[in-house]
Amino acid sequence: MTSGLGLKLLCWRLLLALIVTGTAAPAFAQAYPTRPVRIVVPYVAGGSVDSIARVLAAALSDGMGQPVIVENRAGAGGNLGADVVAKSAPDGYTMLLAAAGQAVSASLYKRLPFDPVKDFIPVSQVIESNFVLLSSPKVPAKTVAELISLAKAKPGGMNFGSSGAGSSLHLSMEIFKHAAGINVVHIPYQGDAPLYAALIADQIQMAIAPLSTATAQAKGGTIRALAVTGSRRSRMLPDVPTFVESGIKELASPSWQGLFVPAKTPPAIVLKIQQEVAKAVRIPAVADRIRALGASEPVGGTSAEFEVLFKADVDQYARIIREAGIPQVD
């Protein structure tokens, strides 16, 4: 009798545990967030990703009813900040806002303390952003075709800059080199500011850079804008043609910035964050601020859509690194 009663009690306890477990996750998701949330930006303050993060954080704070704090954790080409998020609790309170460099890391680095694909869940593409092909004002070329002709006239005699070896800007230039059939020498810099200084001084003759940080320089005439990525001209530089218009169809696609959370974050939390992002970037004032920063358009897409885009970029950049012979970084 005693053993039978004990067995019945055990069964009831198991049933109760199943009921509690089954309802705990949705209840937790419904309550989320109950404390401040942080968005880790793996780059220095003042850059294009940081600027978008601060606009997004302010809008999410209003929508979610909790402070959303931007934390800059720059270093190791964006990998330091990504590692912080990868090792954070999968509870929705630590997020990563990253650019396409997150897709590059998987192939560029020999060893990483995290897996750029497996250790994250893509939550939402926050924006699509454009790059712009720039030239030094001392270079006589006024169009992409003229720049290509100059480069072909002296193979290896012209330089291009980027914000770091293996960055998405570097790899975009590799795509341009391959499509245009030119041989120009890569010189990496630590960020956009020294890159623009080198262009102005004609230490490098060309570069692909974020439209958000290059617009003021291009409008001021200190550097020359020749072409933008994307399927249509940018409202920031409406007189500058697209790469497609300039005969380089390989650079038709815009770039992106997107939000990631650690792997194993509950699906209900991922959905909640995605819905809040979508709602935030559709607020007219927020969308206008994003566009004013040089981004093409706010997106706020679904997790599934962003995952497809992210994995496609991982594959694309792996191919570019392999075909361009870019050595992996230790």
C-alpha cells in the first residue's frame, strides 16, 4: 500500500512538473523584459554601427518599458564584442548589433573563441545599408570606367584602403577588383577616419567605405564618390550612380546591420525582440533618423529572413576569401 501510494505521489509530482515546465517559458517571455537590456556594439563609439545602435536602443527602451543600454566592446575586428555576447546567458538581456563582418569571421579567422554561426541566433535585420566607392580627389578619374582604365594602365601601381584586412569593406573591394579585372594593392587602416585621411592625401587612390560616414566628406569635395551599392541610387548622394549603372553588377546588393542573441535563447524571447525591433524602426521619427545616418532603409525583418541572408553571406565571403587568396588570421 505504501509503495503504491508513493508511486501515485511520484506520478502526480511528475505531471505537475511537466505542467509547470510547459507554461514557464511562455510566461517568462510574456514578462520579458523585467530589467535593463544591453546591446553590445563590437566597434568603437561614433561609427556607423554604434550610431544605429543608439537610435535603436532609444526606441526599444520606449517600446519595451526598460532601459536598453549600448555597450561598446571594440577589438579583434569585432570579435571581442561578439565573444562577450556568445558567452552571455541566453535570456534576451544581452544582444549583439553587428554588420556583415560577423559573416566574414567564420572564414577569415583560424581560431575563434566562439562559432560565428552556431553560437548565435539571428534575430532581425535592422537596416540595409550602402557602401560607396571613393577615390582621391587627386586621381583624375571622374567615373568608375575611368578609374578602371587608370588602374589597368599601371597594374599594381595604385593602392586601395580598407578599415581592416578581411573586413566587409576589404572584401567588397576584392569583389570590385575581380569584376573590373584590375590589380591594386591593399593597405589596411584602423577605422574610417584614417582611411579618409589617406584618401585625401593620395596615399591611397580608392576605397569602398560606408555611405553613412563618407557622405559628408563626399559632399564637401575632400573625396570623390563614384558609385554606390544597392539597387537604386542613395537619397544621400542622388547624383552618384549605382555600381550596376556603372557596369559592376557584382556589387548590386546592399550591406546590412542586424541583431543577434546567444544560441539557446528561447524562441518566444527571440520573437518578442524581433517584433519590438520591427515596431521601433517603423516609427516615422526613428526611420527618418536612420535614413539621416546614411542607411538606405530600416528593415526589421523576421528571424527566419535574417538567418537566410546571414548564411548566404557566410558562404559568399568564404568564396571571396578563398578565390582572392586572403590568408586566414591567427
